[in-house]
Amino acid sequence: MEHLTQTIQTVPLNAYILLSSVIFAIGVIGVLVRRNAIVIFMSVELMLNAVNLLLTAFSVYLGDSSGQVFVFFIMALAAAEVAIGLAIIVMIYRNTNSIDINVLNRLKW
Amino acid sequence: MNTFYFIAFLSVFFAILVISAKNPVHSILYLILTFFTFTVHYILLNAQFLAIVNFIVYMGAILVLFLYTLMLMNLNKESEQPKSNLIKIAAVIGGGCFLVTIVAALRTFGHSEPVILKDPNLGLVKNLGKTLFNEYLLPFEISSVLLLSAMVGAVLLATKDPKTTA
């Protein structure tokens, strides 16, 4: 384990910020590009995880364990969010026989 | 070559595959791989508790729930109609603008210090448990109420309404 954690000693903090923002941007693009509601939901999960990784990196950088506790709370929240979101998607599928978000444009007005 | 950069490349690669795969089931499988690379990131940061929680909760519970929901819906017969190219280009420009803003803000920082693990016990269960049950005891208890309400809400939403179906 010590051998593994030695390898991050040379990684600058900017690399973690860059990685997290790239993955967050990929999540944003996924939400905008796809029409399948479940894939949109998965892009949201991708964004949540990018933020989790950044919080952990900052926590290690500052030597403060509060950041990792926040990540734990975010994971609990994500589990609740996924349960509710998938229930809503199942309900939509039952009513409209599709999970294409363009079918749901009645909510626009 | 540094392990971090290799794993970071894999994370970005699989994340791009998640949003570009045509079949939603492939999308979920790529998402599992992406989350596995995140677990490796946590291990490299010596956040062992988070690595295990990420492995069990995300890869074990949440993504299986996704896969299960997708298999309940029989979506294979009609594949997803892609959006028009104009919307795709606009979406990539929108996401790219966000990325450029962050990177430009990062450039003003200049060179940053390397991430050094000062306290090797930081991410271990013993240390995190002390923080969780001392400073964050109230949020911890409130999150149990959140999980209970989420469970009740999910059951309420997903069960069929007997008045409409009968």
C-alpha cells in the first residue's frame, strides 16, 4: 500500500482539477446530447463522481478528513437520488411506453 | 510512466464511451468500468474507506439497479433516434465552453504543489469514523431520514395505481 501511495507524490493538484473538470464536462455533454432518459441519468452520475474525486483530492492535499466525510454523504444522497429517479423513469415508461425525453415535451408549457 | 496519468486517461476514455455508445446496456457497462477507475484513484489517494464504499455502493448497488431497470424496459426493438447534428454541435460547444472556462481559471494559478499525503491514516476507517461521529453526527442521523423517505417515495412511485389500471 505504501508503494502505491508513493506514486501520487509527484502528481500536482492541478492534474486532479483538470481530470475532474474534463469528466464533468463529458457529463454535461452527455446530458445535452442523448435522448434516452437513463443515459442522461448516467451522465448525472458521472458528474457526481467527478466532484467526489475532486473533494477527495482536496481532502488529501489539505490533510483534512472532512472532505472524505462529505464524499460519503454525497454517496448516500446519490443512492437515494438514483432510487427516486429510476422509479420516476419506470412510471414514465409505464404511461408513455417510451423513455425518449422528446415525448415528454408536454411539460414545456 | 506515472500510474495516475494512465488511470486518468482510462477514466476519460471510458467516460467518453459512456456517452457515445449506441446501446444503453453498453453504456452502463462502460460506466461500471469508469467507476472502477475511480476506485483505483481513491486507492492511489490512500482513501481506502471511500474506495471500498465506491466499489460496493456504486458498482455493486447503483449500477446493478440501472441495469435492472433497463432490462425491465424492453428497449431493444426500437433504438434511440439520434438528435440532429446541429444540437450535437451546440452541446459539444456548450460543454467545451465550460471546460475552457475552468482551464483558463486554472492557468492563473500557475504551477501547483504536488498532492502529498501528510497523514497516512487520513482515509482509514478509524480516522473517518471519529470525524463522522463527532463533528458530523447530526448530518449522519438526518441522512438516515433522507434514505427512509427515498425508499418510501420509490415504492410509492413505482407501484401501479390500482384506480387507473383496474
